[in-house]
Amino acid sequence: MLDSNYDLKFSICMPVYNGEYVINQTLRSILTQSFDNFEVIIIDDCSKDNTIEIIKSFNDKRIKYYKNEKNLCYPKNLEKCRKKARYDL
């Protein structure tokens, strides 16, 4: 019998701005979970630090990275992130 969560897929939305001090540990925590039917949507709101380099160092197909052309601030960036999500959860 299959686990009832077997087909569950979800999106993790991460709006980020200058997140180099937390993004590494956050992604490591997410990517080492035993459940792997998810995507991580990261929308970078024009960071000026090493956020992009840290994200790209993971080279994981579940991570979807986008960078805004201009800073949208948190509410609009979060909404943009939500719209990129493929899954309902």
C-alpha cells in the first residue's frame, strides 16, 4: 500500500532580497528532507549581495530562480512568486 502523501506535490515560495546570510542554510534544510515532490520558487528582488551565487551553487532542478528587473518590494514580490508556483499547495 502506498503512503497517502505519495502523490502530494507542493511549491515552496521564497521571495528574497539580500538573503546571502540565510539562503544557504534555508535551502540545505529544505533540500535534505526525505520528501522530495516539491519545487522551490525563488524570486530575487534585485539583491546586491551574493544571493544568486549561493542559489546557483546548489544546482538542483527543483530550484526555480527568477530575478526581478526592478525592486517590487515584499508584497508584490511574494505575489509574483505565488503566480510562478505550479502546484496548489
